[in-house]
Amino acid sequence: MVKFSRIALLFFVDIICINFAYTVSFLLRFEFSISEVFLGFFAVYFNNIVVLTVIKLIAFWVFGLYRSLWKYAGTEELVKIVLAAITATAATIVYLEFTQQYFPRSIYVFSSVLDIVLIGGVRFGYRIIRDLRKPGAMINLVYLMRKSGEGAAISKVMVVGAGDAGAAIIKDIKQHPDLGKKVVVVVDDNPNKLNQTIVGVKIAGNHLAIKQIARKYGVDEIIIAIPSANKKAIQEIVNECNKTRCKMKILPGISDLINEKVSISKLRDVDIEDLLGRDAVQVNLKEISGYLEGKIVLVTGGGGSIGSELCRQIARFKPRKLIALDIYENSVFELSNEIKSTFPALEFEVVIGSVRSRHRMREVFIKYKPHVVFHAAAHKHVPLMESNPKDAVINNVVGTKNMIDLSDEYAVENFVMISTDKAVNPTNVMGATKRLAEMILQEKSMNSRTSYSAVRFGNVLGSNGSVIPLFRKQIERGGPVTVTHEEITRYFMTIPEAVQLVIQAGAMATGGEIFILDMGDPVRIMDLAENVIRLSGYIPNVDIDIKITGLRPGEKLYEELLLDEEGIEKTAHNKIYVGHPLPPSPELGEMLENQRICNEESINGILTMKDEEVKTWLQKLVPNYSRSES
């Protein structure tokens, strides 16, 4: 309706402009003298006023003057107006000659020039007024007279989004012919914009027609220029783009473009994170600052993917001191350089040590006296832990118990443990050890002043050893990309959003909770593999093969985020839920004592066990653990 109202208004304004141009042309020709000759010629005009007006309106329609989005008017629209005015005047001459009527020749010239001035003035005036209404958005009039050039090797571009950002991208490409790009078509979901033009480029359809439109126009590259779109919309658009063989670029979100001009330089590659379909995480900065600002914070596993991101984000909240503890010096050394460069005022220290050693950890607690502990140190690879169960128990259970006990002994205020969805009804050693660690934490929280909590989430995109880096390495080698099962699914989050929610959960903890992060919908690993291949510029099973290798020992088809026995409640944060703690097994403390998990000789006690004994022992302690040898 808006579209037709705008066209009707343009028709009405153009009728006034056409006839005003004729009237002024006669006055100019006869030097504003109303003589008999003037009245004679003016009578010819008046008797044909309807036909002459309709002829010009038809010419304007043919040249697309009612299909352009004039708030983005540029050089192409100006050329269209000039050609339309000349063609319209020529058509009126033909009509008058055919009916054996005529005007003085100067009338044709004057009316044609005035048509250009008036018709163009209305349209460009509309754009200028819109731009002047925007703070600091004065129109660049120089651009209106600048012609775009084309290089020898032109890449045909489709722009998705016929809004301000899309128009800015099209203009930027036209102003920089050295880029070797030419925008040939635009896609937008607004039905009122269909078949109109923006900066001289046709809007040919919506995002569902991307594949057909790309084929029709021979598109080489697709630019997604909708920074205000939510993640779900971007996911749908990227999925459609993936059906083509076109390269893809995308503008960052609106939050990343605040106070920055939209331009080609801001484009980035479409990444797998754009396919998750989730909006950015919002955190309560006041709550977080309340328990981190001015505090001494210890992060175990500080050199890992989650631990290092925890350090980066905690540093923003001005702790008194931040300590990153890790057994591997290389990764934590690089983190140290980064943190000290980004936050020069922060007191940041690196500790090399293992959570397995209670004696070494006691030294750390005595020296630094941390107020908050984030425990991210753990073994996490399912197949490796399946064949090395003793090390999994020593690191994930003994190491965690060391940190839990020492946090109580040295009056830590908040202890937050990173857990996993694999701890739910575990079918593997890694998941069973993490569930046991949760149970130890829950038991301790009943008799401690320290606020203990665990946070469960699934796989993290781009983390060390995760599936995305593996797929990319396999693609670099020419394939095949390996997937264990066609129907296997996993939950995924980006590293920053997972860590933000972990920090937020820590602020909400009162003691003993298991927080569960909203991971969105599970993702088929097969779909993920296909998308990574497409984003790398290849076609799945044509350029790069996908090979099914079979489930590995202890691997589930589907992951869960809570136990059947646990209730789940919403919290004040819409992406964080809390599971009601299960009461620990009455035999838990006694069984841990019998296997010497509670004392300084715990590691030696475990090392004397056989692998099968370790798994059997885990089954006794973790009732939900069902061993799988598939």
C-alpha cells in the first residue's frame, strides 16, 4: 500500500511539474508578453494538455522513474531523468506533427530543460531532505556527478539488503572501480521494494530466490548488508547463499558499526558462527562487577580456550589481581603478553602448575589468597579419556577436589566450575568424571561458606581440538572431512558467549547450583561439515568428500543438558537455567575415602588400579554412568 501511495504521489507531482514547465516555457519564449500569437500557441497546448501530459508520464514510466528508491538516488537516476525528458519531448513532437500542430522550436527546448530541472529536483530534493534529517549526514553532492568505472576483470556482486547499509556498499563499490566489482542485482525481503532500483541496481526478489537470481545474473560474490538483522535472519540468508557457489561477505552487526561508516573495508568473511542463529548474549554488568571488581581472581586452565577467554573478559571488570594457572607454559605465555598489552594497568600473573598437586595448589592459595576461582582445567577429549581413564580421574576428579577443598580451607567467596553436557547420563569416562566432580562440588557446598556452582554447556566453536578446526585442516589437505555418524548432533556456542554466561552465572550463584546454558537448537554435525566446506568455497561430496567413520567408544548420538531427575527453572537471565541439585550419594564420601581420593596419596591410589577397575569404580559412584563400547 505504501508503495502504490508513493507512486501515486509522484504521478501527481509530475503532472504539476510537466504543465508548470510548459507554462514557463511559453512565458520565456514570448518574454512574458501576453500577445495574440502567445494565446494562439498556448491554445494548442491547452487543447492537448491531457495527451501531452500522458505522453510524458508514459515516457517517465518506461525509464523507471517510478521504480527507483529515491532516497538512494545517484548518477544512474540522474541519467535516467535526462534521457526520459528528452524522449518525452521527442514523443510530443511526433504527436503534434502527426496531428498537424506545432509549437515554436524553443518551447521544446525550454520544456525539456525544465522537465529535467523540476522532475529531477523533486526526486533529489527528497533524498537531500531525508539525509539532512539524519545527524551529520550531509549528502555528498560531488558523488552525484561522478561516473563509476569498470575494470578489466569484473566480479559480479549481489547485495542482500536494500537499506541504508546496502546503498552505502553499492555506492562504495561504484566509487572504487579498482576493486574490480560491479553490483548487478539486489535482494530484499520488503515486498514494497520489489522490482524497484536502488542506486541504479534492480531489486529482483527476496532471500528465498537467491539461488535462482544468482544464476540468472551470473553472480560471483554475495554481500550480506543487513547489520540490523538478528542472528536467525542472518542464518536463513547464509543458508540460501550456501546453495550457490558464490563467495560470501557480510557486514558486522550494528553494535560493531556504531559511529563507523559502512564501507567495503568493514566487510568480513561469513563464518560458521553466523549459522548458529542466536543473537548476542546480554549480561548484567552491574551484577558481574559486584563480585569481580577489586577482587583477586584465579583461573585454572588459563591457557586453554575457555580459560584464556575468561581471563580476557574478567580483565574488563577491573579485578585487583588476575592469576592464570596452567601446566602448559606456551599458551599461557602468549595470553600474558596479550593481557598486559590490552590491560596495562591490571596486575596479571601467570602460575605454572597442575591442579593434580594439592601441595602446589596450596602454595598458590597461600600466596595469592584468591576471592574468586574459575576452575576450567580439565581433560575433555572423549576418545582419549576412554583409553586413559586413570589420567581422566586424576585430572578431572582429583584436581577438581583439590581446588574445591582448598577454596573452602582458604575462604574463597565464589567457586565456579566449568562442566559439560557430557556429564548428563554419561556414556564415557570423560562425562562420568565431570559428573563426579559436580557431585563432589554439591556435597561440599552443603557445609561451606564458599559459594560453589557448576556451569554446563556443550561444544564451543573454535576451541582447541573442537570439530571446526579439524574440518578446516581436513579441507586444507583436500579431504575427506570425517563425521562419525550421519545423525549425530551437538550443541554449540561461541567461546565469548559461553564465557560471558559463565561469568554471569557466577554472579547468580548462592551455593550448590548447576547452571545450564541455553545452547539453542542442536546442530547436525553433517550439516556443520557441509557448511564449513561451502564456506571454504567448495561443494560437499563434489570437491571435498565427507566420510562416515562410525561412532567412537563412549560417544553419544545426542547430548543432553540436564539429568532426568533434575528439575529445571528459569533464572533472571533468559539464557541461563538452574537445575535443582541432586542429593549426593550417601556412600560418596566413604567411597572416595576408600579409594584415597581425599588425601595426599590419591594419585598413587588411582595409579595402582587397572583401567577396567577405574571404570567400574566410576560406575559405582555415578549411578547414571552407562558404559558404552560402541
